[in-house]
Amino acid sequence: MSTAMSFDPAATLLSEVTGAVQAAAATLRERYTTQARGVSLSEIVEEIHANDAAVLAVLREPLLRVRPGSRWAEDELAGGALPSGEWWVVDPAEGNINHVHGMSDWAVTATLVRDNQPVLTVVHLPLTGDTYTATAGGGAHLNGRPLTVSAKNDLGAALIGTGQARPGESTDTFRRIGASVTAMLTAGLVVRVSVPATLQLIHVAAGRMDAFWQFSDVRSGLVAGALLVAEAGGTVTDLDGKPWNAASRDFLAAAPGLHTAALDVLSEI
């Protein structure tokens, strides 16, 4: 019987993607200051675009190279279904608005999406050095250690989160966000409203938060966290209770013991 080690292509791909994301994140770390940059809207937008460009210059080519035939989802604020096949959905500065305002909640994310389902993701936080990873069927990990979602089953004891997906959402979306926060403030223990989505979803995957919802289909803010939470044992659906994918209009990720209760609250909004 052969004693040679088997080759795991998923592990090899994850290692290569992790290296590429961490290298790109170092570029974003170098651009970071604890002082806000930009006063006018045009100055803030310029800083955001400069961050994106600096990271993509380092990250795009390595990702396309390690997965021949994969394509690149160009607009990080876009939503809805992608054409069939494999796509890289990348946020070069997830939480970019925080980065340019000197805050610490930002990361670099890269997710491989196959036929509108995330199958591999890497989220790296340069300020802490933490790397969250997940592969479909392979579990979710923080720095190589397995992640498990919360065991809570009482929504009244839950720390729950939501946030704004992007600037310029519709008035109806803003209304729904406000109404849902009010409803969850009543049903849950504490509601956290912040951006970006991924930085809350890593807490759900790690069991530090119990649920996260969003009225949005912005892929780049959801695909990484969706895979991390699902692979950590959580439940990820739309607000009709159907399994979530990149074509879904809205989003709920929760510990299994809380998902139905959270869905009951949000489905009425």
C-alpha cells in the first residue's frame, strides 16, 4: 500500500489565495493612518478609489492565474446573479469608508463563486493579522482553527447586527432598515448597526454574534460571510427562508437555534 500523501487541490488553492490576499492586504495596511483622509465627498471618493486601485494592482492577476478560466466580477457594489461558471468576487477594501476615516474595521476579501454559490473565501484583517477562511464542505477557520456558530436558542438573549450595504439605497430600503432595527431592538438583546457586512459576519461565524441581516444583494459584502457562517454550522437564507445565493434579494445568517425566530421578525418588515 502506498504511503504517499494524497494531493488536495482545494487545500492548495486555498493556500495560494490566502497568500495573494495577505500580500494585497499589506498594501492596504501601508496606506492606513489613524487620521481621517478627505473632507469633501469628492476627496473621500478619491481616497476610496485609490485604496481599491492599489490593492487590485497586487491581487487581481494572482487570483486569475491560480484559477484558469475564472472570471472577474468588476463592480464590487453590484448585486444579482452572475452568469454560470466561476467568478472572483473581491472587495479590495471591505470597509473602505472606515479605512479612509482612520477606523479599524476593514479587511481584504476574495471569494470564488461557482454558479452563484460561494465555494472558497479568504478574509484577511491586516491590523490584527487574522485570516478567516472557508471552503465548501471543508469548514470555516480562523488562523487554521475551526469556527463554530453560537449555540443560543433565545432571540431575547441575542446580539444581532445589520447595516447599510452601499450609499444611495432607495428610500424604501432605508425605511425597511429602520423598521427592522426597531423590531429587532424589541425582539433581541442588543442590535449592532455598522459597516461593513463581512466584519459582522465573521463574528457570526465565530459565535461572537448570533445573527446578521441585510436588505441587499451586494455580492461583495455577503459572499465571504455567507460561506464562513454556513461552514461554521449556521443557517443562511433570504428573508423568505429560502437558501441564499448570489441572486437573492436579501440576506439572513444566524445560529440555527435563532434563525426561525429572527426570520419571523424580519419577514413582517
